[in-house]
Amino acid sequence: MTLDEKIGQLVQPFGWELFNKNEDQSITLTDECKRDLKEGRIGALYGTLRADPWTGVTVETGLSKQYAAQATNTIQHYQLTHSRLGIPLLFGEECSHGHMSIGATVFPVPLNAASAWNPKLYKAMCQAIAAETRSMGGAATYSPVLDIVRDPRWGRTEETYGEDPHLASVYAKAGVEGLQGQSLADENSIVATLKHFVAYGSSEGGRNSAPVHMGPNELHNIDLPPFKAAVEAGAASLMTAYNEIDGVPCTSNADLLNALLRKEWGFDGFVITDCGAMSMLAHGHRTAENQEDAAAQSVNAGVNMEMSGQVFRESLLNALENKRLTQDALDMAVREVLRVKFRLGLFERPYVDEARAAAVVGSKEHAQVAQQVAEESIILLKNEGQALPLAKNTGSVAVIGPNAHNTYNQLGDYTAPQAHDRITTVFDGVCHVLGEENVHYAPGCRIQGDDTSGFDKALEAAQNAEAVVMVLGGSSARDFGEGTIDLKTGASVVTDNPQSDMDCGEGIDRSTLHLLGVQLELAKKIKALGKSLIVVYMNGRPIVEPWLEENADAILEAWYPGQEGGTAIARILFGDVNPSGRLTLSVPKTVGQLPNVYHYKRTRGKRYLETDLEPLYPFGYGLSYTTFAYGDLKLDRQEMTADETITASIDITNTGDAAGKEVVQLYVTDKFASVTRAERLLKDFQKVELQPGETKTVQFTIAASHLELVTARGEYIVEPGEFILTAGPYAGEGVAATLNVLPS
């Protein structure tokens, strides 16, 4: 390979910029694209099928299903027939909760998936995403997101599994197994890219890409475990984070990328930067004097590919000529990329079946998976006086609020433009149950702004209904150019200056967690009518509104439940589904308590003058339409050594009148340790379904992995001593037993 061809394998420009769509749905490559492919200057393409306001690709201008597959085949064919070596391209796509392309299934966001506490279901969701993506030519995805959240004001909270390292580790493994399958060469498999390595969710103030202040002990015990679990599961790619840790940017951190990731963990995939992260070394962190220095630092640290490819294209050759980078370091990077291409089977099977894409993408089977994830992830936070479920013979229901019938506000960030008939809103779902003639809809207000012109219509709708469902919250919807909602009629209208309601998503961080705009004011006026007030939150981060907590009769937390979210919510509202979602984030009483994670240290300090340190809703919390009773936690032995296992068992009984699912959570407390530890850590969980009056015995096998700590040097050790095991419904609540660990 020539130097240009080697550098080309490390470059990933924006794919959507390299072709034009023709009237017959075929594509024509740009002259620049043809030249670069002929010269071997491109090894991968980013977001070739991506559609969103950033790319400018719309439902009308984008390519869907078989035409998308036809497009990637066209580009691949040109690469194979015109480049000197004929090395196939790697198409990388965004697939956090569904392939970000026209017509693909929009699943609930990862925060929903984790709130279901059902990793097998998440694996099925990832399998569906992989099948849809690979059928259209995509061979890699930039997910799963394994960041641990400490401050939910961070806009990317919705993309994560929450605040717990064990839950994130279990989901990381399920995600990799679902995306990559048994073999990367399979037609239903794609490369999983672990991101963002590392501690990206722990930035100061919850601000995107801000510095991280963390020592090695906390890094190894809290933030690194999900990545280690995913590497052990065989993940083939990893993305560096924008942030620095204690003064060292992650994109040039050789201790992380070479010493830990490759040498210690045995990672054998390729490392890619986040978009613009390499340039940030020179123009943000300023740890590199220029882009040439940034390119050299990154490759020497262990980076193999640059998303966008701008810095590598402009500076990597100069870095070699100026001896900042060796030929061996460049060759190593190229080998890592080519190895994954061989594992994907791209040399043997570079093209995809266009007819298969038409059958797989957006299928009914995948919609059913999306609905099940939504149903199991929605959390019942409050149910005063059994306000829920609603009776199906309820005469009429008012569905009110800015998120009641706004398709994009229930889908989350990293979502493609949608045909509206593919999305079921809460209004749609309730109409399906009661009939549209019995449902009164009014948006009332927007997410943001002080416009109260829709209040009168909302109050009229509520006054004429027997029950009121208010769908409030936030939005991670980009400006899709579809105008706004007329608050007086509820109709969608196009204006020259559409108002964006986006308050969450990448780069949208907040200083508070309260509802924006006049949503709370509207809720207070509705409540004054004397109606039962049922609140459904639809949002990408926790909401802190004490008035609603005190005055709402019932509260459902739905996060962003995806295209089938309206159906799932309606089935829960009317009792067809018993809510079984549980929080994966602690919900604080006030932002002044942040950070408010459950795995706090024992030495966290005293209470505040105004409030204590306890959350409003603890990690793992969630109600049901039935009740569960816990028996004693029994250990088959009271002592063990680090190389042994014991069995802990507990009986769970459904003491109510409805069938339901309970998430039994096992927490471990190390009473004394050589370093300070968290008061408690989740170490196992099981989701069990019980009929009324039924009892099941839940068993946990306790091994060294449940008891170990990680030293600042990354050593996993189990220290002899006394441990408290607690099985219960959420953090801080449950039945305990004592275990003594003896010296080996």
C-alpha cells in the first residue's frame, strides 16, 4: 500500500455529501467522491444514510429501504472497480435507538431500554437494529453509549443506561451481543462502537465535553466497568471521548488506549475519534500545537480512524515526514481497521441484497419489539388513591399538553425525519381505546415560551372530560422544518419562524431540572377544575417539580418511548399493561442536591441547611398496579473465600389482585475496606412475573465479582471481611443478610 492508501483507510468523511439523488431514486457520485475513491483516499464513510436537520436530508430528499441499499451498493461498486487495491468501504451509521435513516424503526431511547431492567429484551432490540442497518449497507454503528451519568442536567443523559456501573455493564454486554451476533460476517450483524471512552458522562456541571475531575480509583470502580464488560463481549470498535480526565484529553491518552485497553484488556478492534475530537486537541484543549501534532499524538496514543477525516487528510503525511509519527505506528493503525473489515466479511460479500432491505426495514416484527420495550420501560412514580388504571368505560378523557400529540417530542435525539403515520402519540393511543369521539385534545402550551393562548381550549377540554391526562416534559427534537403547533386549534402550521422546543439532546445542557415555559402554570389551572390529574412525563432527563409531585394524582415517567410509545402509554393508562419500569437514575428533590447518585461514598458530608441528601425517587424505584412482599434473604452458607461461590435466595409474593412484574435488586455493602467505597452497589437483579397470590424463589449466585473492588492500579481484589447483602425493590430498601469472606 502507498502512504496515501494507508492514510485513506483511516479516513471517514461524511457520506451524505458525496452523492446526489436522482429522480428515479438512484444516485450519482460527485466528481470529488469519484476522484478520492480512485486514489484510495477513503476507507470508510460516516452517515451515508443519515437523515436529520444537520445533514439537511429529509423524508423527501432521503433514501429509504431498497433505495438506500442500492445507494451503498453503488458507492461500494465504484470503490471496488475503480480503486487500485479494491479494498471495500466500511459504512458507519448512527443507530443509538434505531438506524438514523428514512423508514427505519424508531425504538425507545437507551434510557428507556435500561429502565425496563430486561437485558434480553434489549438484546432483541439491538438485533433488530443491526438487521435493519446491515440490510441497507451499514456495517458499523456508533453505539452503545456506556457513559455513567452523575449530573442529569447533561443533555445526553437520554442516550445512556443511567447512573449505575453494574446495570450499564449488563446492558453493554447485551448490546454488543445483539449488534454483533455470533459472527460479524452475518447479514444481521454490525460492528458495535463503545462510547465515549471514558467518563464523558461525569463532566463538571453536567456540561457537554467539559473537564472531568476524577482519580483512578473512581474511574476503575464506576466508569470503566461497562467498557471492560463490552470488550470482554467482543466489541470490535471504540470511540474516544471529547473530554479530558485530570488534564489529559481522552483522544491522546496512551495510558487508556494502549496500556489499559489493548495490553491489559486485550481489545483487538479499532479505535475511532468522535467527530472533531482530534482537532479539539489543537483548538480546544490546546495540548497539541497544531493539527499535525494532534494527528501524531492521537495515532501514537492508539487512535486508528478519524471521524470526518479532516485532520488525518491534511496533516498525517506531514507528521510522518517530520518524524512525529513512525511508519510502524501508521501500519499498526491500518492493520486494526483492515482486520475488522475482514471480520465483517466485506471482502467476500461487499454488497447487500436490496430486496431484503425492503422486507426488513421498519417491519411489523420490529415495531412489536419497540412496543414491548416501551411498555416495560415506563415507570409509575405515583398513584394516589389508585387513580390508575383508568376504567375503559370512562366516558371521555382529555389529553392535554405539548407532548400529547407531537410526534418528534417522543422520539429523542439522533432520530431521522418521520412519516407521521408511523408514529403513535398518546392522543392516538387513547383514541384507539376509547374512540376519537370520546377524547378531547388540546396542546395548551409549548415546551418553552410564555404563550398562554392555548389555555382556554385546554381548560375547555378538561372541563368536558371525566379524566385528564397531561403529557408534559421536554423535547430532544431538532428543527425538522415542519413548523409549529397552533395552540388554539392543536393543528400543525407552517410559519416562517418555527419555534424550537428542544431542551435536551447532545449539546443541550441545562442549569435546572424544572419544566420550562408555562407547563406548570397550565397544570395548576387544570387541577383547579377539581379533576383527577394524571401526568405523563416525556423527556430525556429527570424532572424536578415539587408542586406536581404533591398535587398530581398519578405520575408516569415515559422518557422518550419511540414510535410505539403512544400505544404503550395508553395500554398502561387503561390497565392492559401493568407498569414494570424502574428508575436507573436517582431523581433529586432539587438540583442543589446534585450529584445525587445512589452509590455515594459514606463520607459524602452532612445535610444541607434547606434539605437532606435523600432523593425524591431513589435508584431502582417504581410502582405497580399490584403489591409484592419479600421474605427473608437466605444464604446457603454464611462464609466463603474469594474463590468460592454461595447462593442467596429470597421468596417474592404477589400480594395484590393483578399480575405484575417485580425487579428484585441485589445490593452489596462492604463494611470495611482499605479504600473508601460506595455505601452500596447494585451487583445483580432479576425481573420476575407473578400472578396474584403467586410466590417465586429468586436466587443469586454470589461470587468474587459481587464483592471485589478495583484498586487505583486496576487490580481486582476481594478483601476478607464482613459484607451486607440486601435484596429489595430499590436502593436503600430491602431484606439484608450478612456474609463473611475469609482469607483464601
